[in-house]
Amino acid sequence: MPKWNNPQSNDLFRAILSLKDISEARKFFRDLLTEAELIEFGKRWQAAQ
């Protein structure tokens, strides 16, 4: 089992799945990540698509 597959990660995934709209997602991710991390996360998401 990968190191990231743990109870804390599963809680995070459940929280993400519970987000109701983009406004809620913005608030959630802004609380979780720095501005630079959000920008990098967006770039990685674009590359992964």
C-alpha cells in the first residue's frame, strides 16, 4: 500500500468529495494550500488532463 493511502488522506478525499460548489472548493483549497501551491496544483492538473 502506498504511503499516501492512509486514514488522513482518506479523510481529505472524503472532504473533497463533499464540496458542493466551486465557491466552497475555492475556500477549502485556499485554507489548505498557499497561493503558490494553488497555482502549481492548477498547472499539474492541466498537465494531467
